[in-house]
Amino acid sequence: MLNLLGKSAARKEQGRVLEQALTGRALSPVLFKAFGIPDTIDGRFDAIALHGWLALTRLKATGQDEAAQDLTDALFIGFDEALRQQGVSDMGMGRRMKALANAFYGRLSVYGAAQNEEQLAQALARNVWRGAAVDARARALAAYVEKARAALTHAPEGTFDFGNLS
């Protein structure tokens, strides 16, 4: 019994470490400056969701389903904490978390369905810039995503190396 509790704590810690690495990259100021992601609550959510998709795809592709679940749990704990810091009361928390979950999983689905860089740019324009036409920003971000995806395939297991931001 105690061994199970220790394993659970270790898994939670692993998820927290992965979440911190992911959000550290997703919220890097240069990402907002270089690609024009709006530096708003919604823009930050989109940056985290995009990097979450990259990381979760990598974890699942390498058979690390438990780590993927741990990361997802940690991400949603972070979303919950962010909403509470914004002053969302317990009464509205369930509704807000459901909306966040729908938005998060919707983005994962749309980004995963993109067959090429142009389709990814379209999905990014629709989500990050709320339906804007595909422009240089969306194409640059899509190119970054493809480079990050390639960098992740070579990253050591249990780490996230998204490559450089250029």
C-alpha cells in the first residue's frame, strides 16, 4: 500500500516537472514577440495548448502513456490555479474548467489532424488569432512547430527539447 502512495507521488512530481518545462517554453517572452501570439490570457492558453500538443504527441508516440496522463493532470492543475488567481469562485469553477478542457482537447484534435504545414498554419490562425486569415505569423509559427516536433523526436526520454526559437 505504501509503495503505491510513493509511486503516485513520484508520478505527480514527474508530471509537475514536465509541466514546468513545457510552460516555461510556452510562456517564453520571445515566443510572443517572434510570432505575434497575443500576450493575453487567451494567447498564453493557446501557447500552452500548442506546446502541450507537441509534448503529449511525443510522449504517446514513445509509449509513455502514464507520463502523458501525468502531464495532462499537471496542466489542468495549472489551469485551475490560474483561474483561482483570476478570482473565479468555486461556484463557477466547474463550468470554466469544462470550457478549458473542451478548448484544450479541441486544439489537440485540430493540430493533430493537420496533414501538412499549411493546414497547421490554418489551424493556428483559427485558434491563436481567433479566425484571422493565414498570414506570415501563422506560417512562421507552423514552421516553428515543425522544427519543435523534429527536435522533440531527438530529445532524451523524460525531457522536452523544443529546439531554438528561430
